[in-house]
Amino acid sequence: MTKPQDVFDSSDSVRTARPLRHAQTVEFAGPIKLELGGKLPSVTVAYETYGRLSEHRDNAILVCHALSGDSHVARHGAADDPGWWDTVVGPGKAIDTDKYFIVCPNMLGGCRGTTGPNSINPATGKPHGADFPNVTTTDIVDMQRRLADHLGIGQWLAVAGGSMGGHQSLTWATRYPARVRGAIPLATSPRLTSQALAFDVVGRNAIFRDPHYHGGQYYDKASAPHVGLALARMLGHITYLSPQAMQEKFAATKLRPRDVATEFEKKFSVGSYLAYQGDKFVERFDANSYITLSMAMDLFDLGATPGELADRLAKSQCRWLIISFTSDWLFPAEHAREIADALIALGRPVSYCNVRSDCGHDAFLLEDELPIYGGMISGFLANLRGESPTAHVPAELDGLDRYRPQSIFSTRRLDHDRIVELVPPQASVLDIGCGGGPVLSRLRQTGHTRLMGLELDEQALLACVRRGLDVVQVDVNKGLRIFADGQFDVVVLSLTLQSIRNVERVIADMLRVGRKAIVSFPNFGYHKLRATLANEGRVPEPFNWMGFRWYNTPAIRFLTIADFEEFCRERNFTVHQRVALNTEEGREVAGDANLNADMAIFVLSL
Amino acid sequence: MTKPQDVFDSSDSVRTARPLRHAQTVEFAGPIKLELGGKLPSVTVAYETYGRLSEHRDNAILVCHALSGDSHVARHGAADDPGWWDTVVGPGKAIDTDKYFIVCPNMLGGCRGTTGPNSINPATGKPHGADFPNVTTTDIVDMQRRLADHLGIGQWLAVAGGSMGGHQSLTWATRYPARVRGAIPLATSPRLTSQALAFDVVGRNAIFRDPHYHGGQYYDKASAPHVGLALARMLGHITYLSPQAMQEKFAATKLRPRDVATEFEKKFSVGSYLAYQGDKFVERFDANSYITLSMAMDLFDLGATPGELADRLAKSQCRWLIISFTSDWLFPAEHAREIADALIALGRPVSYCNVRSDCGHDAFLLEDELPIYGGMISGFLANLRGESPTAHVPAELDGLDRYRPQSIFSTRRLDHDRIVELVPPQASVLDIGCGGGPVLSRLRQTGHTRLMGLELDEQALLACVRRGLDVVQVDVNKGLRIFADGQFDVVVLSLTLQSIRNVERVIADMLRVGRKAIVSFPNFGYHKLRATLANEGRVPEPFNWMGFRWYNTPAIRFLTIADFEEFCRERNFTVHQRVALNTEEGREVAGDANLNADMAIFVLSL
């Protein structure tokens, strides 16, 4: 696991707002009214930019920082201080500063140059302190919108951000839909969990009840609420790491703390780490900003029910790439999934992946899972700009590896040919277990535009995103409840039936979600397979796929065409078409299909 | 979900140690030396008892409380204050006060009558305060041992405890092995996770850095470190609940807090809850005790490696019932499993279940999962006392439901008869997928004593525990790495092979762990099954078990006797015996087994 770095210059004071070295500032005259009723006489926004804005102003990407971040998203050169997202933003990186114009502003309410509690209130000549009004994510985004106007950016190619930065990308997409082509919310959610909220409450209480807080008016005092802020930061740090990451980092050295100069407990290694992080944080962050911004985060709510969420997201017009991380317990995957689910239900173009990671919430800042999430971001951005999908897709991701009928070694698969032919022109298609997207890509070539894939494998998901296909990570055994009745014209299940445990549920869901279902499967009734069992007393493996045997085949369901026909008859499914293939001989079968076909394709409806 | 109650009388002051209403006390003269070098001039132990000690003094159960608990484990009558474990301890309950004599002492270092930081130091006439020496779990248990001596209890029938109480039960079993017949550690671990430790560090820092802490000498001051202690308690509360439970409790009412009188933030419902819990806690608990006891918990370490853990646990002589809860993230299941794994590797009598629960760490205090964990405790205790297993085991848990050959409706199963015959006398046996224990029970009847079962299903595990069988919840697909090479004479896999995904791994593990393996499976080569496919073109279901069909059968692997023989031949397994059965006709098959048997039993070794 990569070690998260603390990238800030600890010598800066936060007693007064001061833009970072490379930041530019723009002042917006007021009064500026805020969502919850507050007012600011004027607002300064500090921001940094990277790369060059294209002639058509169509390559601008807004990067939104998280609770404790700032405008310094990346280095401006080799000699520069590290940025908080150097892993992702830079020349040749996932968000490529050679191709895109990147803008990263410090948030309203922050303490790094943009107006916040530590800014001088022109009315009093003193810092706002506790008088700084409550701000919301909407207010933060509205100032970013003013910045976009100032920079002459009518539409962002993308708005990207993790954690609280993800809240801003969600707000952009729903509040200024025409100004966002693509939204990339990472490690985020439509609202905090009650648990995450509870941690924030304890952190704020530690600050509020620090005797040096003085009700927020501590800027002219000899001391600031450093103990409370450090406690809040310690707590935050625990929530940013996964339990596994903490165990790996601290379990072996439990009683061998680092020798840090601190007044906090340092008996245990994890304690010395937290003490160090807490002490360092108070040098670069302002307690009032912490309270202001954490409260904005806690109040963020894109909708508490699927219905409310859908209402809000319905306003968006962009493509979506949503990424969560399996070990992130602060912004857990199931909450990110709620966003994806609502967009799916709305029929919006969305890709979603829950990236396998041990790094916890911090994963989106680290290199460990960069090949997946960074690869998806760069592929998504390239497709947004209309670059033709050139990504090489390995054969195994096109399903040629997992299920390759012996006679079909070319990339033209007889069964895929027939499935593509069976899909009516213009039909919308959901492909379950889509792999790297071989069928969907073919359908796109034949002019189909409303396409979506479901897949579990990360590499296959990445291949789809690179190809510009919308793909969502779903375990179909758990059902397709996210999809509305009749949401697709056709739902395809291509050579996947035999690997599914909940066959009844998946087929029922397909017929609910699709007006028609296309199902292909290996036929166990094929005469060669029958003969193997009858004459040799051995259980055959259809197609001899990849040399699988009875004890290791991914196929866990065995059926014949007759079995499937009975299955449909018992449930009164309408069978519109039945295609019987002999893939060994590369031809369609006319006569007794159950005896002569090694594969069948059924077109069904209720 | 049941609401956890706060069971303490908030009117008590904790400025001075005072036993609870029903507590008795005993004083042990000193000086008493402590593990880390400290000394106490004398120690008072406050404890409560329930039920009556039997004539043979063989029915005494020690219940150990957790961090913030006390001696009042249960009501002494209907009019009494609630106890912290009324769900489990009482007349007719899992720990039955009508049958057992229950003792619950307040921990050394606590603040409820047993000597702790708020006790008067006889040397100074003032409370110990911060001068109170560091205590460890060993010290806590040593005082309980003195109490046992005082009460004339030579051996506890069982030592039970959850969380930090679990640490005490582990310490008893390993430090005073001859004095413990059964250990019941619940929701506990051999050592805290780094994450749990980190939360404790933050909590202690909140107390240490509270200006009212005065280095621990606050008893004669006007105020105590209530803010710090309340912050620590708030944090603790978050960790005791599962994320699901918090969501259920607070998400819907997010912005509708309870109207509590508090100086803490109460903007959100979860905030008002935490504020209430924090404010209430400081009325009944002492900050120095919190620091003393949480430090004892943090220092507890039964071994950081499997080897160290095994060395410690090797000292134990008791039977074990270890229970964790799936949503407990403070004491996660995998850490409880480390204890069970070490005991398994040592060949000790242990049962383990990871009870499915949404209640988090608090689950062991609540009624929600009581039928499982309470049922296991009462069954375990009954067997410890040598009560004959009378529990009714439903037929389906004896495997009659899942796999019932048509002709065998009686509880005598032909295949079980043969398996029992194939096991040599006195052999130790591991039964993989043991269900409610039908084969193991038969083996016990035939004089086998070293028996262990592996099972996934909670109800089946409960049935085994009630029957007095040792059973461990294991997903065999993940391998049997916990078992040593050759640990058992025989490993049985009875009609389970066909439901296993990782066949190769499981069989290889069986042959490593057992000197011999007995494997039974349905034979897909049986002539009737062949005929169904060959003549009717339909995939047959062996035995027509329970009417399963191709799309819903739990069987996911299909094989014939010939397939299995080849499998063994390719791996050079020695086949010692092969029993071919025709269960339809209730007889053994002599001729062409692959054609005439519907079930086979193989005895293998490497």
C-alpha cells in the first residue's frame, strides 16, 4: 500500500487567509446571498490552473477538492510542492494536463485564499470568525460557477472530485446541467451515512468545547482551539483509512511508537501517528473552516429516498462515471450505488465501478488502484471529447477466453452474429454479463445508441469504459431491481445462463426489464454430450471450453434445449424465436435441435 | 432492532467509589503487586451473585463485564433496576439463575465499588487519582481469582464475557486452566484492531487534554473532565453500533434531533443522541477509570501471531464456545476466528459461530440474535454439566431435507450407516458440511470422542452445540488452512461434494488434514440418469431430491463414479475402498458401479 503523504507546507500560518503560491484570485462584488440566508459583502476565489484552454473552450475540467484540500491539486513543475492529486493530474496522467485545461478553486469557507472565516470582513476590518455565515455545497458550487463565467468556460468537459469534492460534482451536474458534459464523482455519496455524520459531530464538539475556541472569535487571542481541531483531525484520519490498512501499518509495531514531539498520548504506534497528524494539521488549517466545511458536507443531501434522488438527478444532462472503493467505509459503495441506480432507472448514460481496494476512503488519492480508476477516468474523458475508441481490448475480455466454441477462433462469433441480427434496429439493449463489450460494440456499429452493459470483472469494466460503452458493476444473482419495467427493448444474456445461480430470478427480471429477452446457452442435449454420458459414463463439458472439467468449470447449471423449453412453457413465456447452432460445424441446425445443436439462442417475452 | 438501554441510575455520583445496591464486598489485604510493577496496599472487590451454589460447587458461572459495565449484570427481582445483561442472565434464561450460581464482580480499576482511581488511598486518605497504578487484564482476573477462593469456588463451570469481558474469559482459561471448565468469549478478540486502538487513543486524548483533567487529580476540584469523558463516550457509542443500525436509527430523522439539554451540538438527530449519551455517562463513570480500563483493554494481547496465540491457548484445558457477530466492526469476526483457529489447530474442543446480525458490537447485549447466541450458550452450559443432549433436532438439519434419497425416509440413512462403518474405532473425525450432526452423533454413539464438524448454517450449528458436538462455522470453499497436516484420522464429506465450487482445493485439503478421507456423492452415471439424457434429452436431477430442477438445485457439480476415479488417478490418490449404493433399492451394488449405483462412497488417502 502506498503511504498517503501530507502535502502541505507546515510553515504557513492560517491565522489569515492567504492564497497558495501558484494561486490566482478573482474577487466577486456582493452582496452575495447564501442558500441558508446568510450574506457576504464580497467573495474572493483563489484557484490554480493547469494546461491550456483549447480554442473551442471544450477541454476544461473542474477539479473539486475535499474537506481539508485546497487549490493546489498538482505540481506546476518538478520543483513545485506536491499537489494533493499528483497521482491523477499531470502531464500524461489520467487527467492529462497536456490535453486538458484543469481548474481547481479553493472552496468557499476554506482557509487557503478563498473567502472563509479567517478572511477579513470588510465591514469590521477583522476576520469573520464565528460570524461567518453557514455555507452549503450549493453556495460553494455557485462561486465556482462565477469563476467559470470569469474564465469564459461555458461548459466543463468534466467536473471531477472525490469525497466532499464528489458532492460538488453532483451539485454541478444537477444545478447547472447545461454546463457539464461529464461528471466524475469518486468515493462519494448522495448524503453522508449516519455514522460519518456522527464522527463529524464528535469532531466539531471537540472544537466547540475547546476552551480556546472562544465561540469562534480566537483570531486575536494568544492561542487557538488546536487541541479540538487536532482531535477532529485524528478522528478523520481513522475514517480515511480502511481497517486493513491500519492493521498493516500499525499492528506489528503496536508498542513501538514513532518518537514525535507531542502533548498527545504516544504509547502506541497508531497513537504517535495520530498525534503527528493532529499536530501538523493545526498548522495549516483553521478550526472555523473545519466547522464551516464539515457542516456543509453534513448538510449535503441529494435526496433521502430513491424517488427524491431520481428527481434531483433527472435534471442532469451529462454522462456519468461513478467510482467507489470496496474498503471505503466512510463513503460506502452502497451509497455511491444509490446514485448509479437512480441514473440507471432514469435511463441516463452512466458507468459505475466499485474498485477493489484495501486503501479505504483514501484510495482515490493513492496509486494502488490507479490502473483501474485512473484508466476509467482517462477513457471516459477521451470518449467525452469524441476521440474514437482506440483502446485495445484483450481477447479474453470479449468472452473469447471464457467461452470459446472450438470451431470459432476468429473474433467473429457465430452466436454473436445471430444475437446482433436478432436485435431490432434502434432497439435499446441491456447486456447482462457483457464482458469487455463485444456484443455491445457490434450493436453500436449497427447504429444502436441506447446500450448498457452489466459486468462484475474490473478489467472488463475498464475495457467497456475505454470503448465508450456505459457499463455498471452488478452481481445479477442479486437481481435487477434497479431497472424499471420495460426499460429496455432487449435484454441479452449471452452464454452466461450456465454460470448463474439464481436462474429463475434473473430470467424473470430480464423479462420484466426488457420487452424481449435474448438468451443463449450451451445445449447439454447435443448428441455428442449425450453419447459421452450414455456410452462412456462420463460427464461431458460442453464445447470443451478451455479444458475445463467437472470440478472446475465455471458452468454450474446444466440444461438441454428441451429443459429450457419446458422452463418457458411452465411459466407461460412466449418464445418468439429459437436459433439452434452447431458451432463445431459453424452452421445453424435445422432438424432435431435438442439433439444436433450445441448452442441455442432463444428470444422470449412475457 | 431492539433499542439498547442505558441501565444505570444517573443519580449516583462517581466522585467516590461506592458499591451498587445489591453488591457485596470483600477486602483483600496487600500489598498486592500488579503485572506492570505497580502496587496497591489492599483491594476491595464489589460483586453481585445470583442463584445458589450447588452442593458440589459445580454450577458457578463467572460473568465478566465490559469497559463501562459493573457488577449489576441482571435484576435481582422484578422491582430491581435493570441489569446490563438481563437478556441473557435470569430465571429460565440462557444463563439460568434457577440452575446456576452466577457471580459478577466489578473490575479492578473500575468505579463501582471495586478498588479504582476514585477509591481512597489508605496511605494518603485521598482518592488515588492519576497515581492509581496501571492495571492489566491479568491483574483484573487475579482479583477475580481471589474472589473465587473467597467464595470457595475451585472451578467455574464457565467464564463468560463479551468485549473486554471476553478478554477476561480468555485470560482465565489460559492463566488458571484448571479452574475453568468452559469459556464463553463473545464479541471479542485476542487483541484490539489497530482501528479500535486508535479510537481509544482519541478518546483518552480528549480526556487528557481536557483542562479540567488536572493530570488526573480532579477529585477535589470544582469540576471534572466531563467534556473529554463525554467525547470519549460519544466516540465509543459510534463504534458499538453497526453502520446499518445507525442508519436505521437516525437517517430518516437526520434534521429532527431530540430536544436534549446539552452544551454539545444537537443539530442532527444522531448528534442529540450522542450528546445525551455523553452527558449521561459522565454522571455514572469516572474519567480516570475510563483511562485505566481502556488502557488495560488496549494492552491486552493474547499473541500477535498464530504461533504466539497457540502457545498461550495451549495452556487452556476447557471447552470453548466462541461467538462473534457479523456486523461487529469493533471486534470483527476474523479476529474472533483467530482464537477459534488456534484452538482448532491445537485440537481443542471448540465451537464457533459468527452470528448474522445488524446490531454491531452491541449485539451480544441485545435480544435480536438471542435465539442463536443465547441458545448456544444454554446448550453449551447444559452439556458442560453433563446433561444428556435432549434437544430436538429438526429433520432438515440432519440432512434429510436437503438430500433425501427417495427410498430412505427413515432417519436411518444407508449412506450414513456405511460411512459410520468405514470409520475405524477410536478414530478422530472431521465432518465437512456436518449439518445438525447426524453422522457425528452416530459416531459418538459408537464410542468416538474426538469429533468436529464444519458447517455454515446457523440453525445447524445451534443444533450441533445443543447436541454437545464441537462445530465451527467455516466456508470450506475458502480452504481448511486452519487445520494441521494429519490432524484427523478421518475427514468426511458426506453428500456435499456436488455443492462445492472449489472441489480440487477441498479434496486436497481433506487429504492433507485427514489420514483418510471419506467422500460420498451422487453418481451421474447411474443408468436411469443416463437414460433420461440419452433418450429424453433432459438433464436429470439425481435422487429427484426435494423436487429440485436444473435451475434451482443446490448441486453445481456433476460427476460420475468414473469421473471421480479418473480425478483420483490423475492425482495419484490411493483409493482404499469404494462403496457403491443403490439407495432407490436400499442395497449395495456389486456389478458395474458406474452404471448401477446412484451414490458412491470413496475412502481415499494420499
